[in-house]
Amino acid sequence: MSAAIPLNERDDRFQGYRGPARDALERYAIGVWSEVEIVNDRGSVFKGVILPRSETFDDLHIVVKLFNGYNVGVEATRIASAVETGYRKAVYKIPEKAFPCDFRKKNVTLLGTGGTIASRLDYRTGAVIPAFTPGELYGAVPELADIANMETKKLFGVFSENMGPEQYKALAKAIGEEIAKGVDGIVVGHGTDTMSHTGAILSFMVQNSPVPIVLVGSQRSSDRPSSDAALNLMNAVRTAAECDIAEVMLCMFGPTSDNYDLLHRGTRCRKMHSSYRSTFRTIGATPLATVSRETNEHGKHFTYLTDDYLKRDRSRVPIINPAFEEKVTIQYYYPNFNPDIIDALSDLNYRGLVIAGTGLGHINKPLYPAVKRAIQKGMTVVMTVQTIWGYAQMYVYDTGRDLLNLGIIPMDNMLPETAYMKLAWVLGQTDDPKRIREMLLTPVNHEITPREPHNGYLVLQGGLPEVEAFIGQHWK
């Protein structure tokens, strides 16, 4: 065992290891935080640092963080030789640093909620956990100081699936307070899983903003070589400081390369892939703009893709309305959807129901009586389409017209999750059926659009010759 190992750490050399994996560590006199050179039975060489083993994983592998930054599992029973070449206990906590102030730069506030952009890997459990405070983000991305002056506030430290009405209301109020202080823009650090939900509800809770409000996250945690956290954060801060679009937006990877981020409108965005960095898409429209670290041919960081947006204007007074009715749900229709589900919701006094229907907005006839009973009891039932793109056009077929006669409200091309957020926001303010319908169908921020652009719906299907040719040409 290396003499360089502190005495108080020698007893902690096998963190999480057991069975064959621990036997191998003991046999070769190596352990956690050893710098090693391991050769397996096929002659493959692994050079790196041995990491603690997740307590929930198997006992067959030794985990090595290679010197290129990636982790690899080496099967213990296949190790031919292993030599300790040093000892280096990793420190994964990044210290907080105060942001330097430059009066020539714009002032941006970063509100932290948690999520992968503010995360690290817990090597004890193998899980990604919220760990970095907003101030630590500057320690990780010092380039932020070249873009803007930043004040950071940690509102929450939760994964995005734990965001809910309590957090939405607090976040809207915090945004209003920062705007009142005169900041030039606001960034919200947020987990990606429900970022589009938060973008939608903030679009209703915070209206008429004078400055950009930018939600940003990352698909891969900050300690991974392929992390998108730093680039996303830099582009989001630049957007808050300099962009002319004063709306709630999501700033995330555009292509899979590191060329630029896309700015998506908060009411028209959806996460489309569980792990791709380029996971977000604008649905039923086109993105607002691109933002890049490097300048374009015009010497600008932004390329605006539309001129139909609310422009930055410091004299504009925002409307902060953090209303939210929690007795609202969303149901994805499927064949054999049973009426007792709707009856149960009605019995539980749910005030709102969003249905993601088939086709143009349809459900089966056995549900009609239950829907009618729910509406008569006071529940607001709205229809969206589960096709994601397109409109709920319920006057085309008898099925749709029958549902309209029951009192279901079609939400045109509003995304199901956006419709859920808007319905909760509206019901948080009124129980007057006429007013509810009016508020739902009056667009606040492009959640309903009169038409979809001709290039708004493009889906490439792999395996087709023309698609493979396109991929081969552009993804070399």
C-alpha cells in the first residue's frame, strides 16, 4: 500500500466493494483513490483512479475513472495485473466564489432550483444528486464573469420532478422581486425533466416582462466530460444579459454538436429524448433564436428566427399572478379507458381535467356519460391531442361534435402539459364557467397559434435511404 495514503484513510480503501471485486483489490494491494494501471486477460490497459463502488451495484466490477474523464467498469475476475502508481483522492465539491463586478457589464440574477446543471455524481450510490449551489457554478464556469455581473440565489435544491405549485409560486414571486430591483435579465437553473412544465406555468404567472427570463439545465452532470452544463449556462447568461427577447424561454443545446443553443418559447417546448443533449424541441412553431458562444457573420451572438416576440423594454411593468389550482389532472386517452376513472376524479372534487385525445381530439363513447356527469358537477374538461403536433378540431367528425355538445373545451394546438398548467392557473382565479372558457381560449404567449409553420413539423425516420444520406453528409 502506498506510503502517500493518509493514515486516517487507509481503513476506507474498499468503499462499497465486496465479493470478487474486493478480493481483487486486496490481492493487488490497491483501493479506492489509487492511481492504477490495470491490464485485463485480453491485454486491454486501463489507467486511471479507482472510484468508490455504488452500494446498490454488483460485486463483480472495479470502477475506474480514466484519465480522459470517463468511467469504466473492469470485471474483477478478468484482471491479469494491477499496479498502483499513485494516490489521488478526488475532491468533487467546487468551492463557491463571489462574482467579480464590472460596471460595464449587464446585471443578471441566477435563481437556483436544482437539477443536473447544479449536480454532481454521488459515488456512494451512483446517483446524480443536487449538490452545487449557484455560487459554485461560477467556480465551475469562470467564463461567466466575462459575460455579465451575476448575483445568485438558491431558492430550492430539488430535482425537477419535485417542482410543484409551491415552487412555481415562490419562483414567480422571486422573479418579480428581481425585476423590481432593475436586473437586466434572469436565469433559472432547473432540471430538464419538467423544465417545459415550469416554462409554461411561468409564462402565465409572469406576464409582460421587461427583461428575458431564461430557464436552463443540462442533460449530463457537471463532472462528465460530455456535460452540456457549462455551454448551456454561458449561453443562458448571455441571453439574459443581451438578448432582445423579453419572454420566458428555455435555453438548451441545438444540434448534438457544441455549435449553439436554441431559445424555445416557454409555452411551446417539450423534452423529446431522455438522454440526448439536444433533447428539447419547439412544437407547432419554430424556435425564437439561436445563441452561441462565438459570434456569427454579423458579429452577433444571436440569430433571431422570428420577429414575433415581446421585445426588451425596461419601462414595462410585469404582471405577477402566481395562481394555481391543485385539483387539476391530465389523462392520456387509450383504448379501454374506463369511465370509473373520470367518476373517481369527480368524486374527489377535481376541478379540472385535461384529456390528451386521439386524432383530432377524440375519446370512446362509453366515456360520454362520465364526462357529462363530471361537467355537470362543475369540472372543467378540456381536450388536447396526443399527436403533439396539430390541432384539436372537434367539429370534423361526429365524435368531436358530440363531445363539444357535452361541454368539452377544445384547446386548439396547445400542448397537453401547457394546457394542464394554464387550466390550473385559470382555475386558481375563477370558478365562473364563462370566464374560465374565455381565459383558456385567449392566448397569453403563443400557447395557441392560428397556424403552424410549414417547417414546424419535420420528423426524420432513420433507416430510409434519403435520411441516411442526410445523416452521412451532416453528421460526419
